Amino acid sequence: MGARHATLLRHAEYRVDDAEVMALARLALALSSKGLHDRRILAAIETLPRSLFVATAHRTRALEDRPIPIDCGQTADAPSVAGLAYQAAELAPEHRVLEIGTGSGWGTAILAGLCTKVYTVERFRTIADLAFERFATLALDNVVPSVHDGLEGFARHAPFHRILLDGAVEEVPRILLDQLAPQGVLVAPIGRPGATQTLTRWRRTETGLVREEIAPTRRVALISGRALAS
């Protein structure tokens, strides 16, 4: 078990039983067969149980590569979908990362174990509060959470080495691209809601932004604005 994630589990006072250890190992193996080959990401997924981040009724499903419903009519992506986006971002330990769409907080915790600092933004207060409680339980001291319109970014903490959109947009707002550091990378699913989208990567170079299409994907849509009803 990775040192960072072992520490998180101790803070959570959560014991991973043998059945869950085996299920997490099977999950990691399944993800590697789906194109996820970054060993750091696979180790993080294998050692930080997703069941910590979902309602009790969904904890068995959390050990599988499938999406899970969360509050406010939202859905947490399957681990393979999130993991492939993280892999496309080419994450490194020294990176400061902006995550648009906190969701259950599982992805945030994965990122927190991979990078030096994670800034995460959620538009739904109810979802955010639950995630923030999980961060406190895990004593995540390198996560800066906020409730606001994530499609505006987090300008007062910019620039970021990496920006990850945990939902689909038809076009990335220029304000997000402007918050990328030199050599920074932004990864987002591009396309219409309900249709197959394209996981796309932008890299800021000395001569401008370079766009690259990575793979087909399917994500829920990111909606602009802070939610009026939480």
C-alpha cells in the first residue's frame, strides 16, 4: 500500500478486510486491461477504497468499474473513466492541480495522493459538504475545496500545472485555458451531453496551445453557474 494512502486509511479508522483487498486488486487488474497503465494511478485506486466515498447502499458497487449515483441527481464516474483522464494529464508529484467537479471526493483524494496540491470546485453545496467531511476525516492537508462555478476556474490560486474537468463541455472556456501555467496541461471531455465525447488534452507551449484528441469517452455534462438548489 502506498504510504500516502496508508496514512489516509489510518486517519479514517477504516479497516480494509481481505475480501475488499481482493476486490480492489481485481479492479486494478481490470483497469490495466482497459488501457490504464500508469502505475501510480493504479496503486492509488487499489489502495484507497472507493467505498469510503459513497452511500452505504452502493458500497458493494463501489468495488466495481461502474458509475455510482450520488446526491443532487449527479453521478460519480467509473474508475476507468476517471483514471484514463488522470493518465492523459501526465500527473507528477510536484504539480498543483485544479479539479472542476468535486463529486463524491474520491477522485480528489486520488489526486491528493499523486500531486502536491489539489484545488477542487463543486457547484452543489450538498455534494461539496459531504466531500469536505470526507477530506477532514482523511486529514487531507493538501486539498483546497470551494463551492462556486467551476467553469470560471479558481483564478486567485492560478496558474495551475494541470486542470481536469470531471464532466463534459462542448467547448473549454477561455478563462480556464488562461489559468494554465507554462507547459501546463488541461484535460476535458469534449462533446454533447448523452453522446460519445472525446477526451481531449491541451498543452501550453512557448508558441501557444496545442490540442490533442486522446480517446472516446462518456461523461455527464458540466453545467455553468453555482447551483441555486443544493
